[in-house]
Amino acid sequence: MQSKRNPVHPQRKTRKREGLEMESGNSDEEDTYVNVCDLGLQKPKKSAKAKAAKNTHIRLKLILMILLAFLFLVLIVFIGILLTSYTNMAEEQTHLRETDKNMAKELSDIRETEKNMAEMLSLLRETEKNMAEMLSLLRKTGSSQPLCNTTWGYYNLSCYYRSSKLIPWNSAKEECEKKSAHLVIINGEDEMVLAEERAQ
């Protein structure tokens, strides 16, 4: 019933007790009580600072892990780009080597063709020279045959003489040189046939 009339605050009770204890001269208990109270008040302050420091530490670790993961991804992408570039360069180098090889072959073919064309040009010039000689003879004599002695035969722009004497090779050579000629040299099948016909 007393509580209805006069509500008592807990702080007042504590203070009254403190006052009683002080009066009784029990200072050890008071020190203990004060120290326990001080510790009780300081604990929440230290734990709040510790929680804040711990949260900051966790945040720093998290930020560092995210940065490391990002750097790792960037490194993987960079290595991938380098590998792709290297592969492309290797393929391009192989292609360039093949192109160089093909161009060297084409150059060799062109040089061979040029050589063949030079030979053909030389043959054409020789033919042109022979045709010019024949044209000159035609204009002079009215015939494309060179002027051969009546005892000489004509074949392929050359005069041939058949001796009726059988003489050694050295003597035959001297006779030909006296007539401003030389012994026959058979260069082809046509000349062989002509020589056989003349020998009969």
C-alpha cells in the first residue's frame, strides 16, 4: 500500500543505501560498488568503439577483396587480349611467309619466261636476218635461191657440191677450202636425207 501513496524511484533507494553505507563507515564496499558502476558505464563505450573499429576493419577488408577481384578480372582480360593478339600475329606471319614464298615462285617463273622470251626474240631476229637476205637475193636475181654454180645443188639457203672422186678426208677438206666452202656438217634429218640422195 505504501507504493500507492508514495512511489519510490530506484535511484533514490540507491542513494539512500549509499548514504547508509557511508555513514556506517564501510568504505571497501563503497569502492567496490563505485568501481563496479564505473566498469558498467565504461564497457558500453569501449564496446561501441570496438564495434566501430571492427566494422571499419571489415569494410576495409571487403573493399580490398573487391579491388583484388577487380584487378584479377582486369588481368585475365588483358592476358586474353594479349593471347588473341599473339595468335592473330602468328597467323598473319604464317600468311606473310606463304605469300612471300608464292611471290618468290612467281618471280622465278617470270624470270624463266623472260629468259624464254629472250631466246625467242633472238630466234626471231635470226629469222628476220635470213628473210632479209632472201629478200635481197630475190630483188637482185628474181629468185630466193642463192647463186649456186650449175654443178652445185641448193638446199635450205646453202649450196652443196658432190665430188665424183673418192679422196681421203684431209684432201677433201683442202678441196672445199679452195672453193671457199667447207665439208658438210649434217645438223638434222633433212640434211641426212639430202646427203644420201646426192651420194647415189
